[in-house]
Amino acid sequence: MNSYKISIFGGMVCGILPNLPVENIIVTICMATFGTVTSFLVTVVLKWLSKRLGLEKQ
């Protein structure tokens, strides 16, 4: 049963991948990277602010 799922997924990927424009893939990768970096920076700033203002949990 598991090999059927892998075969279906592999066939689907091989069928869809050639039809995707390279530009869309590059834009998706860039947006995911930007979102990850932004999320990390916001988390670091909020942690720093909470320590600075004395709001951290004890």
C-alpha cells in the first residue's frame, strides 16, 4: 500500500514539475526565504524588547 502512495506522488511531481515556469519557482524560494528571515528577526527583536522591558516569564 505504501509503495502505491509513493508511486502516485512521484508521478504527480513528474507530471507537474515540467509545466511550472522556472520564474515561479525562483520567486517562491525567494519569498519563503524572506518570510523566514523576517519571522526570525521579529522573534529576536520581541525577545530583546521583553527582556529590556522586564516582561519575560520567570
